[in-house]
Amino acid sequence: MIRHFLLAVTLAVLAGCSGNSPTAPSAGGGSGGGTGGGAAPSTAAVTVGNIFFKSGLNGSSNPAVVTVAVGGTVTWTWTSSGSVPHSIQSLGSPSFTSSAVETGDGSTYQVTFSTAGTYQYDCGVHGTMMTGTIVVR
């Protein structure tokens, strides 16, 4: 409960820093990875594991939090997930195109975010057990 409260406060602060009204991004190409600090990076990576999302930028998991620049791409990669199915499911508004349910290591899903905003997602199979946030600025 405290964890959800702290996440809500953090997201409210981050949303307050955005000067743009967010709308839906476009799904598309790009590459995974990214770096932290300073200006928002153009790419970010999230690991999809067995009942967790883990940020490639800050090492956090559940919720995984990444930041990308407007026009940046987030890549989710299924790693150490075995035969357990997972998906990337956009929640609320703003939203992005959700992935299909995938199984097996090495599967990937990418979304390019063309509009600033704070985007929430979870696993369509596991719900609140696997959550994440993407901050586009």
C-alpha cells in the first residue's frame, strides 16, 4: 500500500514537470538500450522476466521506470521468462499500442513515443504483479 502511494506521489511530481498535453504515441522501430542522466535518452530497455519488469536504465523492477525523450523508443525484451507468457498492456491515458502475449526468451516489443507524458503499463497476464511507467519528456 505504501509502495503504491509513493509511486503515485512520484508520478504526480513527474507529470507536473511535463509542459505538454500527452496523447497516444506511434508504435514503431528503434533500438533498445539507453543511458541515464542529463537530457532524456532516445532509447530505453526493459527486461521482461518471470513475473517482473526490470528497467534497463535504473535497475528498478516492479514497477520498472524509464525515461525517454519525445521521439524515443522503449524496447521490452523477454529474458529468463521460460515458457511463462507475458505481454505489455497499456493502462489509462495517455496510452500506447499494447503487445500480443509472448513466451520464450528473446522475444521483443518496441514502441516509439511521439508525445510527452507519463505512460502506465502492466502485464496483461499477471496484472499488478508486473507494472511499469514510462516518462516521455
